[in-house]
Amino acid sequence: GQQVMQIPQYQHVQEGEDFTTYCNSSTTLSNIQWYKQRPGGHPVFLIQLVKSGEVKKQKRLTFQFGEAKKNSSLHITATQTTDVGTYFCAGGVRGGSYIPTFGRGTSLIVHP
Amino acid sequence: GAGVSQTPSNKVTEKGKYVELRCDPISGHTALYWYRQSLGQGPEFLIYFQGTGAADDSGLPNDRFFAVRPEGSVSTLKIQRTERGDSAVYLCASSGQGGTGELFFGEGSRLTVL
């Protein structure tokens, strides 16, 4: 079945440093979604990418979808303590039921 | 409007008991998903409803797990003869875009099987 792999599992950064998490799928995706889960909370939707090679920005966050639609990345510039949490990618394959498959997530720890 | 509501927020039960977890999705959302999340892991798909019918139940681990959505709104996840390995946070999510867009998650139901 479809698998979504995410690295790294954990990332410690000093406040102000940049952060990147990478997501790879075993199959070509119709789209990719990114979610953020704060400690003790539930996943909250950040963005969805649909087109091959698509790049979207949200303030300090930059999301990319690979040309082959099998990989994606999230980059945060100049991290802040409010960025702490676990970031998940979720890939979906169209055809039949749309079931987002989540990666294991990358936990970001920001040290002030 | 209200978000996705899940009850109970916490459930502690003994091995072998029966458990029901309830999800009330965002009004008008036709797509409803159940996921299970263990510590340090991503949400693991269990079952997907489009309207009243289970469009995909391939993620249910075994026949002790069952879910219903009789009127196309509230859903109940039912676990029979619970085992310690069933302990996890059970997340419900709904989506209003035919199941191809943003998932709105509830706060989850934390199940602990002693």
C-alpha cells in the first residue's frame, strides 16, 4: 500500500535558525497536505499543494511539491518558539476514495 | 460554527470490555474519517465515510472494530473485546469538499485499556 515517509523525526533548533522537513511517497500523489499538531493538541491544516512543482508561501513558511508529485518539503525561516510542534505531511491518491496517508511527522523543538 | 466534536475525551477501560467513541462532524460535511494515533506516530487511517456509507474500511485492524454513520452526520466507532494494544488517541476528521480537501480534526478520544 501507499507509504509516506518523513524525515527527520526530530529537529532541535535555536530560535532564529531555519528548519526543513521532507516528505516522500512511494506512489505518485494527487495532492499533498501539511498539518501542524501542537503538544497535546490535534492536527490543524496548514496548506494543500496540487500542481507538479508548486511552491506556496505563508509568511515564514514555504511549501514545495516535487515535479514528480512524489515528494514535498516544508521550510520555516527564522524559527520562533510559537513554531514548536509536530509537522505532518499527508498524501492523497485520487481514484476511488480519497484517503490522506500521513507521515510519521517531524517534531520541531525551538530553544530560546 | 462549532468544529468537530468527539466524546468522550478520555476513556479508561479494562481489557475485554466494549467501547464506543462518538464523533459529531462539522454540519454539512459529507466526508468523515476515523484515524488512530499512537505516541510519536502520525495518524493511522481506520475508516472513511461518504454520507451514510463506509466508502473505505480497509484501515480497520480486525473485526473487533466497527463504525457506523446511520444518518450521514454523527459517527460512532465501536471496539469489542478491547486489548491493551488498542490504547491510543482516536481522531475523527470531517471534510466538506467531497473528501478531497482540508480535514478538520476533533480533539480526539484518548482510549486507555488496562
